[in-house]
Amino acid sequence: MGRKSFFKLILFLMISVIFGECNSQESSKDDYSAERENMVRTQIKSRGVKDKKVLDAMRQVERHMFVLPEYIDKAYGDFPLPIGEGQTISQPYIVAFMTEILEPDSTMKVLEIGTGSGYQAAVLAKICDSVYTVEIFETLGTKAKNLLKVLGYNNVKVKIGDGFEGWEKYSPFDAVIVTCSPTQIPQALVNQLAEGGKMIIPVGESYAQELVLLTKENGKLKQKDVLSVRFVPMIDDKGEKY
């Protein structure tokens, strides 16, 4: 075989490998796209979530990217999954439900308490102008920050810190979403909620709480219990529950 023929063969093999990988990735992407569509149809729309912006975000965000490798095949199931540090990624319906109840739009600045793997922040980022999210566990927060950056969620800022204190620097927020449960509503989060803003937060003892919707009107809070839930507890930097 001549030198020119050899290099042509190498080039052909390289193109074949790249083309094959692209097809494999596209097929995988299509498979997950079908799983997301099924998730939205059977778990979310069927339970009453109607906001098109929320449904589209749930279709678009690649949930399998936000779970541990050993749980990828369960990423689109109707249940929470462990993500490390004793924390979980919420089941898809709860993510959609909590997002919809805030009535999000493209002008909103949102505070999230409990970044976890970054999935809820990614869903919000698809809809809202900007998302500020706080995580108490440095390992989780750093991992989520890096993943969100790689996936192109440039309108999300991640802070390692105590969620009970919120993120005053960027307040007020049009909406606040809390994905861990204190036994009482943190006053700092109330103070950082804008006039007319909404907060959705699980409140109660460990793993048995009520999801509460708060609306700030004329400086006062209107409170409504909306759903019985089970979230991991909100903790401080010493691991003590709030």
C-alpha cells in the first residue's frame, strides 16, 4: 500500500468512527427525549400541570445528566433519587408542580434554596431571566455549578452557604423556591421576597411536611397549604436541623 493510500485509509477510518459516535449519541439523545416526553405526559400533565412553559422546560432539561451514574436508567422514573450527602433529586412531578405554582416568566429573578444536583435550577433557568441558588454541601454545590456551566445554563449563579440566610446580595427576588424543609419559615427569605412575589417551601418535621405557598402583598404574607410532602431537612453548616 502506498503512502497516499495509507493516509486515505486512516482518514476514512477516522470519519467512520466519528460518524458512528455521532449516530450513537443522537440515538441516545432520541431515546432520552422519548423518555422525557413520556415523563411529561404520564407523570406531570396527567396530574394537572398545565403551564406550557413548565412542560416545555421539563421536556428540554436532560434529567439524566443530574443523577449519579448508577441511577441513569432510573432518571425519568416517578420517584426521587439519591445524589450524595444524604440528599435527593426530587421526583419530576414535584419539580414541575413547585415551578408552576410560582407562575414563572422570562422577566423573573428567582432564589432557590437547596441546589442539590442542579436539576431544579436548570428547569427554572429555561423559563426565568436569572436563578440564584444556595447549597449547604460544598461537594454538591461545586458539582452542580460546574455541570450547569458545562450544559450552558449561564443565567444560574451558585453559592455555597446556609440557605436559611438566603442570598441578600441579589435580593429582592420575584420568587423563592425551597427544596429542603425547615420547621419554621426563615425570616431572611421573607425579607428577600419582592412585593407581589411568591415563595413555595416545605415546612415541618423531618420527612413529613406541608408544602406552603406564601404571597407577599402590601408587605404582609398570605399563606396557603397546598400539598403534603416529604423533603430532606434544612440544615446549618454544622449539620443541625433548622
